[in-house]
Amino acid sequence: MKQFNAQVIEVIPRTHNVTSFRLVAEEILDFQAGQFMQVTLAVNGCEQSKYFSFSSSPTEKKYFEFTKKMTGSEFSKALERLKSGDMLTVKMPMGKFVLDGTASKHAFLSGGIGITPIRSILKDASDRGLPLDAVLFYSNHSPEDVVFRSELEAMAAEKKFRLVLSLDTKDVCPADWKGRCGFIDAKMIREELPDYQERLFYVCGPPVMVQSMVSILEGQLKVPGERIRKENFAGY
Ligand SMILES: Cc1cc2nc3c(=O)[nH]c(=O)nc-3n(C[C@H](O)[C@H](O)[C@H](O)COP(=O)(O)OP(=O)(O)OC[C@H]3O[C@@H](n4cnc5c(N)ncnc54)[C@H](O)[C@@H]3O)c2cc1C
């Protein structure tokens, strides 16, 4: 693991409350898609650190990126003030939420900001031309909350993986919505993934979401724990 200074080169709004920060560093970056970093910056004169998954892939060589849900916290406000040329301290890489190359079939379950390491993994596999049998379930409150939507849809259109977008309730599903309506549950998984017993599951999001997905997988669908990989975004 290394700690070094990195420079902000671009700040990219992704949705109304999610922003990506692209960074460059003189260090040689050595990380696996799906891992995370620690970011330290001055917040009202005091240094504060938080963990963020890479939302970029190791194949994107010109920068590395993390993507934050802006919550109104002091840390979020300090990030909002960042501009091109500003410096941050980064420690990386950390974590084991990476693609298991020994499995032949994968399923990703994600909600909201939990898409970040999964975007990294899917982009990496796509860029490296890995023949991936993968399905991504990605749930959000409303269409406006879907992070990386056009990119995920473009990769799915190229058959890099199958995308199942869902919105929380029927009330928020627009008339032209082509995805699913309702929370990801056992019924949705059974319908979309008849071969779910053969798949390795990756679950990422706020702890409440991860806990709920794991209890559906283990409790209702009887997926053994060793076939479930988890990344908890502790802090939400
Ligand atoms: C392995 C790992 C990977 C992670 N990856 C990501 C990632 O890719 N992207 C990401 O966004 N997060 C990620 N997280 C979570 C991240 O580290 C932070 O914990 C999270 O972003 C919350 O930080 P915060 O500064 O927004 O809120 P905190 O200040 O830590 O407060 C927690 C909650 O309180 C509320 N809150 C706090 N202050 C205010 C305020 N003034 N007004 C209103 N509400 C407030 C917010 O709703 C917030 O969610 C990851 C965590 C882990 C452990």
C-alpha cells in the first residue's frame, strides 16, 4: 500500500447528488478493479479521511477516479470546493471486492452509489475483452439517480453484460421506463436469473442494502455464503 499526493484534474457531476473526481499522480498506480482508496483532505482546517472505491478501471491509464454521493456533510462540502489543480492525499490500494476469475457466471447487486466498484470491474472486463457472463441488477429511487446510466446501457448494448435497472416503486416508474419497478427481491432474481444457483454474487452499497440483499440470497434463495462477495459502504 502506498500513500502519495494526487492532483485533481477534473470534477464531473454524474447526477444531481453524485460527483466524480479524477486524479493524477506521479506514482505508478497498481490496483485491481473494484478495490478502494483512502482520500484525505483539509476540512475546515483539519485533515479528514474517508474511503472511496475506484470508479475508474485500471485500463483507464490517464487518471484514476472516485465518485462520491454528496450528502451535505462537511467532507462533501470540502469536495465541492475542489477544482482542477488542487491536491489530495491518497492511500491505496485496499480491499478484496474484485472479480473472481475462477467463477464462470457472475451477478452484481447494487443500489445507488454502490455502483462505483462495479462500474470499475465491468469497465475493466469490457476493456480487456474478457468474455464475462455477468448480470448487473442496479436499483435506484428514480431515473435521475442512476449513476453512469448511459455508459452502463452502452456496455450492455454491446453485450458486455446484461443490465437490469430497477426503480424502488411503481409510483416512480415513468410510462416509458423499460426496466423493472420495485426493490430487488427474491422474485426478481428468480425471474431474471433462472441459473442464479450457478452464479457468484457481488453485493455493494450502504450496509442496510447489503444486509438486505445477503438475507434474500442466503435466506430465501439458499445461495451459500461462500458464493457471495460483499462491499459495505460503511459510513452511510
Ligand atoms: C470500502 C468503502 C468504500 C466506499 N466507497 C464509497 C464510494 O465509492 N462513494 C461514496 O460516496 N462513498 C463511499 N464509501 C462511504 C464513504 O467512505 C463515506 O462514509 C460516505 O461517503 C459518507 O460520508 P459523508 O462525508 O457524506 O457523511 P458523514 O459526515 O460521514 O455522515 C454520515 C451521514 O450523515 C449525513 N450527514 C452528515 N452531515 C450532514 C449534513 N451537514 N447535512 C445533511 N446530512 C448530513 C449524511 O447523510 C451522511 O450519509 C465507502 C466506504 C467504504 C468503507
